[in-house]
Amino acid sequence: MAMAVLPSDASLPRKDVPGVEIRGTMRRFTRHARNRMCLYHLTEAEVSDALRQPDRVTSTSHGEQHAWKPIPRGWLRVTCVKEDQTTIVITVTVRRRGPEES
């Protein structure tokens, strides 16, 4: 049986999943972020809580922001970007160590 050749994710257009409105701010989760949430067994409520009340916020050189929140397994890092009235969650990771102190 011949294997089908699928295009790499980089060549596919980035599709955003319709978001959830929380307290007047619309949040959209990318497919990558939803896949990471499944991988780390995280709920939308946990991720949204990290965005609403982060323990620490850091910036990246690409203009994105990391919202950090301690959880029992380590530190939850939510990478997002704000566009108009919408917060787009790009990725979600669980880290052993928290953000570096400046």
C-alpha cells in the first residue's frame, strides 16, 4: 500500500479556531494551541485564568507576550498576541521552571 504524502504544516494556511468571549475580551485559540492543551491535559478555563490573572508577564522579540501562572505540575506559559479586541493564543506549554527574574 502506498503512503500518501501530506504537505508540512508550514505550507498550510494558519487556521484559527473560533474563540470564547470572556469578560468582554474575545479569545481565539490556534489549532497548535488546542493541540498543546490536549497534550498537557489543560482546559480552556486554566488557560483563560492564566491570561486573566498571570503571575508574571514577559515579552518576546516578536511582539508576543508570555503569561505565566504556577500550576501543580510546574509553570503554565501561554503565548499570545493581541489584535484589536481579540487575544489570539498561539501556544501553551508547561515548564519546569518559571520565568527568569530580571
